[in-house]
Amino acid sequence: MPRLAKNHATSRLNLEMGESARQKLEVLRDQTEANSMSEVIQRALAVYEFLHAEKAKGNSLVIKNPGGGEKEVILL
């Protein structure tokens, strides 16, 4: 797949990670139909940033299952 044109400044990072982490990135890339592992990392960063901001405001995260049960997720 050809690279998409970039309309914003970028910088290259070299990441050293274990094989398990790389495989997880590849699985998530395929499951989410992301264009690259970089896109998966960018999406993950956006989620982490959101969760951090909500925790800073004193909010909590609650997961509801299809049966109506709820559990609070502790944000570290």
C-alpha cells in the first residue's frame, strides 16, 4: 500500500519492543483496519490521552456489559 501524503509535520521514532508487543500491534492493525502500526499507536495515544484527562477531572470509567451489569475500571 503506498504511503498517504502528509499534510502535517512528522518525526520518525525508532521503538524497541518485544515480539509479543509487535504481534499485538499487528493484530490490532488488522482488526481495526488501520493503515499501519503507526496509526494503531496514534489511536492508542489518543485514547490514553482522553482517559488521563478524564481521570484528572475526577471522572471514572464504567464498563456496561450487554446484560446490564456494570464495573468500574480503575484508571492508573
